[in-house]
Amino acid sequence: MSEPPVITVSGLITRFGEQVIHQGLDLEVKRGEILGIVGGSGSGKSVLMKELIGLLRPAAGTLRVLGHDPHTQDMREAEALRRRWGVLFQEGALFSALSVAQNILMPMREFTDLSIPLRRDLAAIKVALVGLPPEAADKHPSQLSGGMKKRVGLARALALDPEILFLDEPTAGLDPISANAFDELILSLRRSLGLTVVMITHDLDSLITICDRIAVLVDKRIVTGTVAELAQHGHPWIRDYFNGPRGRAVLARTGS
Amino acid sequence: MTAAPFLWLQRTPSEHGEIWLPRGEWRISNAVAIDRALQALALPAATAQPGVILDLSQLEGLDTAGAMLLWQLYDRATEAGIRVDLGAVPEAFASLFTAVGVVHDKPMPRPVRMNPFYARLILLGKATVSVVQDSLCFLSFLGLITLTLWRNTIQPWRLRFTSIIFHVEEIGLKALPIVGLLSFLIGVVISYQGAQQLQQFGADLYVVNLLGVSILREIGVLMTAIIVAGRSGSAFTAQLGTMQVNQETDALRTLGLEPVELLVLPRVIAMVIALPLLAMYANILALLGGAVMCWVQLDISLGPFLRQMQEAIDLWTLWVGLIKAPVFAFVIAVVGCYQGFRVSGSAESVGQLTTRSVVHGIFLVILLDAVFSVLFAWLDI
């Protein structure tokens, strides 16, 4: 494929005081793929995502998302870029003062001139697309279960039909049935909306069933590959990750 | 940008019926224009056979908003009695178009509008019931504290002395700068205002009486109580509320530890110790402020000031003020802790209840102050 990658990271260095998190990290994400990011606790997965979405400035290195620098000083460019991706935070990060419908309507209200009925219709479609019942629309986030909160967060992230979807541990804290349903949902959204998905996850099942490629954060750098490639990798942490009892069980079940 | 329909939807008649060719990028950025164009679109007569073919082969872009608009067009035509056949759907858009088609006719329920009179009535009823319930809860919380206090009095080794001392430092020692500064300024203000009025009668010296009585009886302790309610009462609610959100209080209970004994009692006791001390300190600083102002403005130096002060007040003037301090302290601490335990679920309620704790704390302090005034008048003190 000659299409340029949607995300390019090269020579990324992140430091918090003395502590070095990323040391010359490189990463490429292709259009339309689902990339899973894994790594031990404190290896800087969430930090990497925050840098990609422009919330945290790295010490050095170049970042390009959809051809733009997410840390650009040009306010217009930054704003336009931010509308082209959607982010689902770990706990949903819903606005607790607003109802579900208002949460989803918020980006549409701020960034489009759509009429109110049109916006409501569109929000209803998003609610239905993420598999929420219509009655959920008027509830407040505190009345929702963890899984429903994540679905609402996803609907809000999808409000403006983004090109890239960033997910931070989308299936953490969900029961296996909800987690499977969520995986299915992401696959179907990718298929129908043509999304590129970058997800941090520790869920081996979703890593193996829905991710096209996996990026492993080890030794302050990234190793990418498919599950089969990584299972053969020489690095002890990666080998243990995929060949531990859990990894083997999932691999055996999915037959890869 | 124009609203001409042909820009977004090209219509060509054919022998199989009219062909509708959506053109261009049917995306959210164009949704307003597309919607306007579609609203202006005149549907063919329902009788015009054999209907319409919706052909998506000329589409250049489609997202959820665009798919929704296509389906709305489809619905509108079908409802008008026109037969709509779907022509070719390019592979790139097929799954999105189908996905939206499956879900597009599930509108969100509209919020139910109620008669405003009934709505108010219901609100009033709910508020009344919640006031009654709240008072009962507060009463039982008070009972719980009293019981725990009793148990700790007969088994004093159960008291958490470290915790009490920590809270005395938090409530008392760390409040010294702000309480001192505000009291000093209050003394200055009373002295200044009093002097301006009393000078007119040549009764300059009676500013000292005004200062002594008003500060020692009322203002010193009241100001301190209000500052502490805002500073420490709110902190109690926020601390206990956060622990409640984090399930720390549940964890304590499962370990066989009683949150009231562990968290509330040290705070209440520390408050009852610290507030009278703070009030005394506030009295001194306020009188000092008054003395400075007397000297600057009325040329009353420290000697005559003290002599007049001795004439004006006796020991009871001081006691009448200080006796109120432990009562205020108890109320502020109990209200703060009570609101903290009422926090449930969200972090949002921590904020709400912290506000309420300060408002209720100050309200009760002033109410009790009024009760004390009546009581002292009755006792002729």
C-alpha cells in the first residue's frame, strides 16, 4: 500500500524529571488498522497516547497524526485536527452534569451548525450504533453501569465521525460477555465507519481477536508485530507475555 | 455554497422510474447544506409509477450523518407512498449504510413535560420529605456519636490521641495566621467606626467599652466559629466524602473498625479543644487591633486603654463569649462529618455536600448564638 501512515512517531523521548519513559521510540499506524498497545505498568502506554492526542508534550521527537503535529502552536490547525479523532478514556470521562444525550450532543453543538432535530436524530443513531437502548439517552452518567459508561464515551468519541479512534483500556472492568460485545462493536464500527483504531489494552482476548498488529512497549521503545510474530520474539518480557499460561490459553483457543 | 438540490441529489427520469443520484461528500461538514437541499426537494407524485431508484454509485464520501440523511430521504419518500428501490451501493459505503439503516428509526424518547404547577408541587413535597428525613438522619448520627463518646469515656484507652492532636494542629495551629489577621482587622474596624460616632458626643473613651463588650461577648467567638466552619468543617466533609467514594469507610467496617470512632470522634474532640483556644486568641488580637486604632485615632495610649477596659468588663464578659465556643465547635464538627458520610457514588456529590456543610454549619452557629443571647438575657448575665 502506498498510502501514507495516519500516525508516525519517530525518535520520541519522554522524561519526567530524571525518569526517562520513552527513549527514541518509533511507531507507525496504517490507515484502517486496529493497533493494540501493550506494556507493563508504568511503561508509558497512557503517556504515549496522551502525547499522540496533544495533551502532553514530549521532550523530543517528531509526532505526526494525519499529517499534522498534534502539538502545533497554530490554534486553528490544532482545533481542526482534534475534530478528526475521538478519544475514549478509561472510565469514560463523561461530563457528570450532563445527560447521556447531552454528552453526545456536546461536540455536535459546539462544532457544527446542524439544526436541533437533526442533531437529536444523529445522536439517536450514535446511541443505537454503540448498542445502547434509546431509554438510556436521558439518564445521567451516575445512573449507568461501567460498561454502559464506556459505550456512552464511545458514542461521544464518535459524535463527529472521526478518522482515528483512541481507546484507553476499553474492556478493562467489563465482564467477559460485555468485553466480547465491546470487541465486536469496535470491529463492526471499524468496518462500517472505516476507522483507524489505536487501543491500549491488557485484555489478551481482545488483543488476539481484534487487533491487526500489536505494539509492545519494552525497554522504553516499541516492538511491533502480529501475535504470531511476537510469540516468537526473543525479548524475555514479550515471550512471557504471550507464552504465559493466559496467553497460551487464548492462543490455543483462537488457533493462531 | 448554494442550496440547489441538483448539487447533492441529481434526478434523472428513466423508463424504470426516476433515478436519484446523490452526489458529492455526504459528510457531517456538509450536513446542513444537504439537509436544506433535501427539505426543498419536491417529491414526485405518489401515483407516478414505477417509483424511484436510489442509486449511491456517484457518492464521493459518506459518514454517519450522511447515511442518516439518505435514510431520512428514503423514509420521507416511502411515507409519501412512493416505491423506493435501492440501486447500487458501493462496497466502501455498504456496511455503514446498512448499519445506520438498521438503527436509524429508533428515536430517543423525548423528556416528558409536566404541568408546571404539578411539577412545583411535587418538588415542594419532595423537599419537605427530604427535610424531615434529613433531620431524623442527623439526629440518629448525633445519637451514634453520643454513644461512641460514652463508650470512649469509660474506655479512654480507645481514644485516638495521635489523631486528636493531628486535628488540633490542623484546625487550631494552622488557622492562627488567618484568624489572627481577620480578628485584628475587625478590632480596627469596630474601633474606627465606634470612634467616629462617639466623638460627636465627646465620649471618646467609651470606644474601649464598646470594644471590650462587643468583641469578648460576641464577635471574637462568632468570627472564629465562622472561619473555622469554612476552613475545617468543609475539610471534614471533603475528607470523609472522598473516603466514602473510595469505599475506605466500607473497608474500615470490614476490618471491624468503627468509622465513627476512628474518624469522627477525633475530629469532634479536636474541634472542641481547638475552637475555644482559637477564640481566646482571636479576642486578644481583636482587642489589640482596637487598642492600636484607639492610639492612632483618639490618642488613647495603652495605659488609659487598659484602665478603661478594667472598668468596662468583668470576668463574666469573657466567659459569656468563651462558653459558647465548645458548643459551636461540636456543631461545626458534627455537621461536617455528617455531610461527609452522606456522600454517595460520585465525586460530584462531594462538592455539593461540602457546600451544604459550610452553609448548615454557619447557619446553626448563628442560630445557636441567638439562642445563647436569649438565654443570657433571661439569666441576667
